[in-house]
Amino acid sequence: MTLLTGCVSITPPTRNLSGLKTEEVKNYTLGQEYSVNVGESIIVRKSYLYKEAEISDRAKASNDFHATAKIPLNKLLIYDGRKEEELLVLGTTKIKDSTYRIISIGRTSNDMPVGMLTAMDTGQVTGQAVWRNGYGRWGTATIDFKIDRLDTRFIPVTSIEIDKSQPYENYEIIYTGKSGDNVTFVYREYTPDDFAKPAFYQNLTYNLAEGKVIQFRKLQMQVIEADNEKIKLKVLSDF
């Protein structure tokens, strides 16, 4: 498919924020019995307001691919991409009534950037590429571009930005086993700045010989049965 020839104008990447959204997660229903295995979460609670940020300078590949670009007076440019790999977005360009992202696949021998064009709405590659010549102009002239997977898509990377001015809750309690009459858990709490790494954790131990109703902060739970493989319980109250 031929999209364009000659020079094109490039718009640098921008950063886009969605409207305010709500995250509300509970992995349980009050008064309802359920079971989890050792190492799994008996409690997951999330409650916060956030916005999705589209980081328009990065896009993630849908699959492995092999791309080449040949430009006169330069070595053959070869790029072997991997599924889920995040590639740099050089910008966007508009051709007729359609807008395309430019996904970087590297630089020429004389250090000029080269990028393949992808559809703005679907992220699918078009089979076309652009490069910036020594005069600072972008275009498709003299570039021979090939990609083995024309079904490859590049989806913009998104991240979450928490509204820190609003109430925030994000934690889990994990069942870690039973020793004698004691059941053990780990409490993990996550901050708005990093969902991947717990900012705080606490080991919890409860003696079931003293009672099967246990309390942690505002959570009241009744243990029905427990062993070193799983635990059955129900949440009686969470406020």
C-alpha cells in the first residue's frame, strides 16, 4: 500500500490524560464463604480515583517481528522486535485525512532516525517507513522498507495517575499457612506511586483456639476451616 512519497511534516509526541475514573475492587462478598490456597490473597481492597495517561512516546508490539530498511549510502538497517517490547514513538504525521504514528526502528549509518508508519486508530503497521535526511527533512524518498509481519500492531503505553487529593486505599492480605492452632497472613499495602512494590507489610498471626472470629483494622472475619493447603472463611464486616 502506497501512502505517500516525498517530504512529510512531523508532530512531536504529546501526553494525553483521560477523564477522572474510579477503581473499586473487593474480592469478597460480606457474609459469603469462600476459600483460597496458601500464597493467595484472602482480601484485596482497592478504592481510589485516577486518570489514564497515554505516554505517546512509547508503543508496545503485539508480536515478534523482523524489519529492514535500506537507504542509499547506508548499511542495511535491521531490527528484530519482540512481543510486548516498548518502542520509541518519534512523532505523528498526517497524510491526506489520516494520521500515522512513527515507530522507531533505529538510526542510519550517518545517525539519521528511521521509523515505520502505523495506523493511529488500530496501531497496525502499513508497510511504509520514513527517515530524516541530512537536511533535517522527513520523507519516504529512497527508503526501501520491509517487515515480515504486516499484522503487527503497536499500542500506546498507558499508565495510571492517582488523584492524591482524594481518599486512597490499596492493600491485600495473603494466607501463608497454619501451625498448630495458629493461622498466619501477610498484609501488604501499596502506595499511589508504585503498584508493583509494597510500601508496607506486616506479618499477622491469630490463634484459632482463642476464637475463630479474627479482627484486623476494620476487617472482621470468621475462619471456617484452615490447614496448610487452604483456608475457608467469610468476611463479617469491613467498616
